[in-house]
Amino acid sequence: NTVIHYLHHDDVYLNVFPLFHTGGLFVYTLPQIILGGTVILLRQFDPAQVLDLIAREQVTVFAGVPTMYQLLTQAANWETAVLTSLRFCTSGGAPLPVPLVEKYTREKQIKFKQGFGMTEFGPGIFALAADDAIRKAGSIGRPNFFVDARIVNDNNQPLGPNEIGELVLKGPSASSGYFNNPEASAEAIDAEGWFHTGDLAVYDEAWYFTIKDRKKDMYISGGENVYPAEIEKVLYGHPDVQMCAVLGLPDPKWGEVGLACVVLKPGSTCTAEELMQQMRDNLAPYKVPRRIEILAELPISGAGKILKRELQVRFAGT
């Protein structure tokens, strides 16, 4: 990150991640300390406080997950926030919706850099340049130096361009395994030394990778693979959707069916039927969730990610 994002000792980084995450400790915090730069640490993510601190402390570098960037736009001081000190923002952890990129570009002239990292392999595995934020929307970019990447099928055979499979990685930054858990280590690292990420992904002819979904988030409805991230992307295309999460629930006929949990923007009068039509217009019939729940909020982890497991427990059997 120090090299590809041109960090230097004059930068001011505002860290909103827990330090027990690779994103919190290694993405910019440690590089800034090594460079003699400034790091501001927060005990928790508070959207209004973040916007105030960026202006007051002249923050030049900020990183978050898409949910955090959504929440910043809902803060009472978003309209008046002055973010001109920022050289760029970095997003990771999940695909960044195009409408959100466009909103930041249009209203705050923010440049986004996107990427992919994980605790088991390091924070800077893939990178997508700011110039590609719209052109390659949804992509995590290309592998960084010292990282070998493949897409493989269930038999661990490499796949070609535009074929969906599991993302596997190899390189010197890989961990040796999970502490005191040899079973989990053996499951994640195969005999050839490839680390299995558990992410379903695809790459194109230009070697740009895109995460389709977590392997465990994919569900099978009527024998067809359904990727929630694809459905969420369609929902985020609706102007009234603030936040959403799609998950599979057990069904006696189809095996699993989709549930879309949606938080609307303040003041919106959008109905579930309007959202259903948005999906019917943009998805194959088998991908359209069976139902929609409009909620006041979604459960969020300390790292800013939506807790789908809590939603599955809440709505299972309903």
C-alpha cells in the first residue's frame, strides 16, 4: 500500500477499523507509522465525527467498507462537510456500488481506490486504480506484486476467463495457518500451497478480478446457483435504496429462496413492489428473491460489515 498509493510522511490517515483487523493495523496505520506520518485512531465509527475530523485535522487518506460510505452520506453534516483535504478514499470488504461512487465524485469530488485483502494473506492483495472506479466498477483490480492468483473449480482445476470459481492465492505474505487449529489450516491451504479464500470470483481477458460472492453466501434455488451480491447490485441501482442484504432461506419446494432486506433512504415512500419490479426488470426470474423486508436498519459488525447470519436467524421459518 505504501508503494502503490504513494504514501508519504505528510499524509494524515484517519483509521476507523479495529486494530485486530488487517484493515485496521496494516492497510495504512503501520505504513504511516514507519514513514513518520500521522494516524488518527477512533474507538468506534461515528459518521458525523468522521466528517468533522476530516475537515478539522486535514485528513488526506481515508479507508472504509461500502456500508461505512453509505452511512457517511446519511450523517446530518454530510451536505456541509468539507472533504477537500482528501487525496483519495479506499474501499474494500465488499463491492462498492456505482451509484455511491458517482455520488461521492459528484458531490465531494472524491477519488476512490478499491482493493481486496484478508487477515490470512495481507491487506494489499489486489488493487484497482481510481481511474478505473467507474470503468471497472465492482472489480477488485489486478493482483499486486508477489501475489499469484487463480480461479479454480470444485476439483481444484484452474478455470479460464469469465468462469466463476473459488479464488485461490499463493505468495510470501500468506500466513502459515490458523493458530492451534490444524484442521482449519488443512482445509484452507491445499497440498500445492494455494490458500483457498472462500470467495467466488471471476477474471476477464485483461486480468481484472471481480468477487461474485462469498462461497457460503451463495444459495441454490431450484438447482440454480444464485449470487446475492449480483442482486444487491441491482437493488443499489434504485435511487431510494440506502442499504440492502440478500440471503437464502430454506424452502421445501425450491431448496432455498431469496430474501431481500432493504433500508430505504430517509423520507422515501418506495414500496416493496417497486423494488420487486426493479429486480424483475434486471434479473433472470430464478434470481429474483421471493420476498422483500423493508427494515429500519441492518445489523452491522464492528468492522462495518452487514451481519447476514443474524438476518438468517431472524427470518428463518417465517
